[in-house]
Amino acid sequence: AQKVTQAQTEISVVEKEDVTLDCVYETRDTTYYLFWYKQPPSGELVFLIRRNSFDEQNEISGRYSWNFQKSTSSFNFTITASQVVDSAVYFCALSEANAGGTSYGKLTFGQGTILTVHP
Amino acid sequence: DGGITQSPKYLFRKEGQNVTLSCEQNLNHDAMYWYRQDPGQGLRLIYYSQIVNDFQKGDIAEGYSVSREKKESFPLTVTSAQKNPTAFYLCAVLLGTVKAFFGQGTRLTVV
């Protein structure tokens, strides 16, 4: 069975601080996909990134960066120079792949990390 | 404007009632999903459908039912058999092969 653990329930930082959200996963599949989603107070989940299990390159997008390490089954998310608008719940998720290597779209979510950025 | 529309945004249910949550999409994608969100538990999969007239149970299907009569619509019925229905319900569509796109959700409360 697949499992995603986000050990940090809540994180509170002051604006301009860097913050890292941890994500550890478990799966028996060799092909899988990892995701990060942001949930602002409005409730809608906003897609941030998708990474497949064969691509361990770290990725940077503006102030966001992701560190994928298969050896430790981790997919951590760092926000550099945090801003008040970054305040939200962040979810890490895992999806198995079908025989064709594409995702079924069935996501296993972590419990979420509530990030609060204070001005 | 392409997207997913969930309605209503807020829904109140009396004990013993069935209620239906609507999910409509104009993204022309086949796969649709229903997730339930409870505080501190993340999202859990209720039902999903990969093509019209076909759907499968997710991890917590008991007390719920769905239909998929047309590609654009995937309504979820919360039946009286669901003992703890108060939650936030999210509908999603799988875009391309790997990215799930979510609606804005329906918050269901039992009164």
C-alpha cells in the first residue's frame, strides 16, 4: 500500500524566511509520480509540481524548489524568501502508474502542512 | 472558460437524508475523481471514473454512490448510510496523463 507522510502539521515563519516542507513516501511501485499541491483558504487545490520516479533532478521555479531523493524516499519542498501570500495548506501526494507508465490519477495524499507566514 | 464546477459550495443535510453533490467539467477529459477532506487527514479517494458508464470504488466508498452517464458530469450522492458525512468534498479531473485539476469544493454539514 502507498503512504505519504508529512510530519510537520503546522509551520509558522516570518516573511522573508526560507521554509522547507518535508514529505516522505512509501510505495512498492518502481514507476510512480509525486506531486505538491497548495490549498489556499478558498479551498481549491492548486497544482504546483509533478515529478516522476525516474527523474531525480531538483527543480526550481521562482521562489519554489523541490528536492527529490529516492534513496530516502523524500520529496521536500522549499520556499525561499517566504511571503504572506504563501500562507496555505500544502499537500504532498503520490500516484501509482499503470502498465503504460502514465498515472491512474488516483492520488494518495499526506496529511498536509499548514504554513503561516507572518508579516 | 475551461474548468471544473462544483455545486453547491455549501450544503446542509439533515440526518437520514440523501444529498447529491454536482461536479461538471468542460475540459473534455475522461477521468474524474471524488475526494473527501477531513481536518488533519488530507484527502481520501471516494470514487473515480475513467470512462462514461464506468466507475470504481476508492478507499472510502461506503455510504456513497456515483453515476457517470455523460463525460461532463460525475455527481456524488451521500447516502443516509454514510455515518459521518460532514466534510469538504473535492472533485478532480485528470488532465493529460498525470496532472489532476481540482474544483473549488463543496462543504457538507449535517444539521
